[in-house]
Amino acid sequence: MGDIVAAMSTLDRRALNRALLARQLLLRRHDMPVTDALEHLVGLQAQEPLEPYVGLWSRLAGFQPPALAELLVSRRAVRTLLMRRTLHLVTARDCLALRPVHQAMLVKRMWSTLRRMLPGVDLDELAKLGRPVFEERPRMLTEAAREIADRWPGVEPRWLGDALSTLVPLVQVPPRGVWGQRGAAHNTTVEAWLGRPLEPESPATVDALVLRYLAAHGPAAAADIRAWSGLSGLRESVQRLRPRLRTFRDERGRELLDVPDGALPDPETPAPPRFLPAFDNAVLGYDDRSRVIDDEHRGLSVTGARFLLVDGRVAGTWAVTADDGAATLRITPLRALTTGERDAVVAEGEDMLGMFQPEPRRGDRVLIADA
């Protein structure tokens, strides 16, 4: 698996696809600790609390759910609002460094959505009153809001709680997000949970974030970095970093930025089938997602659909259901699959069912609908 010539000025869609797969750890499974994978990927989208387990299973050799569950219970990994004002699973170290970088964006996005629901609410006062409520003990957002709702009698507690989730840096605590357990979304402050203060925001931290994005998603345009992070004002960071970056063009003529040592596999490198969880950043992490999903299916990205990659591109959706102890993986293709592709998908699916069903039952099966 050799790199394509680094001097190539234009990268076509297939070359960008193989770069994405390699950097997202999807071209082959990697033997690395879960914490290293989380930091390489700059976290995993975790709006749905158990989705990251599938994301890691598809990327890491021999991954089993207890490896991630233990990190959450031991407070070495957390779920917090970050990129695009969505919950991400990140290491404790990244939480402390990255939450301040995203805080202003988070508040801006929250306010643009909720300002009509929060008449007369001073956000600084809301944060000041809400923080000690979460620090006392983990609480659900609306539960915490009710503790201080008398201050704004005309505002529904659910809107106050939604605002607090952004104004106060919070983490959702176990058993929420722990494989095999169920738990409501109880929140406490980052500082109370991790016992350490958030790090100060700095240009160096933003620059490091841009470089990490490119290492995990590049080559990519500045618009892709903005779409993934939700951050504005990245032009200054790109300008500071430009002497350290290499550049390409895509087929549309857009400038693509990249780290000097980013993998660029041969575009003809075979890509095995991979199952992605809902909202995986391998698909959502770009403004132009054409390297991995056809435009006609782009809308599925935001519906929570779980994607199947075949030959590196989104070729279907999937879901697992359980009935009488047996698990069924149902796959809905978005295009016709060849016999060889179907066989490879079934084999990969049967392996994945082993995570959902540690002790296989006779009724476990993989079903592929007609395209």
C-alpha cells in the first residue's frame, strides 16, 4: 500500500476517499489503545450514547465494549458538547483543552436557536446560578433548571436546561454511555468530574486542532474544517500554519490543505466493507462529502442513519434488532451489490453481531434487502 506521488497537484474523488479511509482508521483495523484512537480522531460523535462502540469496533483490531466502558467509568473519557454543538466522546485531556476553544461557538449557536424561548434571561446570571446546582450532584438538565426557574417564571425549565447545557461546560456521567447499562442523561461540570480546571484558550490550541483535523480528515478545504468544527475565524490559524502545510486541488478546483506526512494511499487500494455508527465524522466531517457519499444520499447523514461502506463509499444503511435473544442485522442497500460485495458484507456483519451478541445464538442472522 504505497502513497501516491506527493507532488500531484490534483486529487480526484477516489484518491480523497482512500485518504479519508486511511486516516479514519477504516482502510484496515489498527492495533492501538482506545485513548490513542479517540485522540487521533479528535473524538467520536456521541449524540446517541452507544454509537461510538460501533465506530471503534470498525476501526480497532480486537475491540470489545469493556475497553471503552472502563474509560468512561474511570473518567479518562467523557461525553461533552464540542464540534457543531453536538455531543462528542473525547479523552479527558481533550475535553479540558478543546471545550474552551469551542465555548463561544457553542453559546452563539445555542442563542441563535433559543433566544425567543429565553425572554429576559441574562445568560451570565443563568450560568452563575446553574453551575453550583450541577456541582452539588449530577442532574438532568430540566431537573437542574427547575431549581432556579423561579428567577424567570415566564420561561419553561426545558429551555433553561438546554441553555445551561451550553453555558456551563458539562459532561454526561455513567452509567449513561456504558455498554450493557442504561442510565438517564445526568450531567455535572467538567471540573467537578475530572478534578482539574479547563485549559485557557489560545491560538496555539486552535492551530493544533486544525492540524489534528487535517491528520484525521485531510486533505481538506478550509470550508471542510469549518463544517466539521463549527468554528468561524479560522483564517488566521490557516495563515499561521500555511508554511507548514502542503496543498492540493480537488476536481472542483478547491484548495485542499494537508499535513506534510498525511497518508495518501494508492487510489486502487482495496477497501473492505465497514459499518459506521450514526453521525460518524467520517461522513459528517466535511462541507463537501462527495468523497464518501453521493449527493443524492447526503440528507441521510443528519437523520441518524447508520451507514455501510462498500468500496469506501456509503452504499447502504443498517440496523440491529433483537428478538427472543437472537440478533438480526438488517441492511438496506442504496445501490445494487455484486455477489462478491454481498458475501464480504455478510461476513463483516456476522463479525459485528458478535459485539452485540457475545454468545451467538442459532437465530442470529444478516439480512440484505433488495436495492
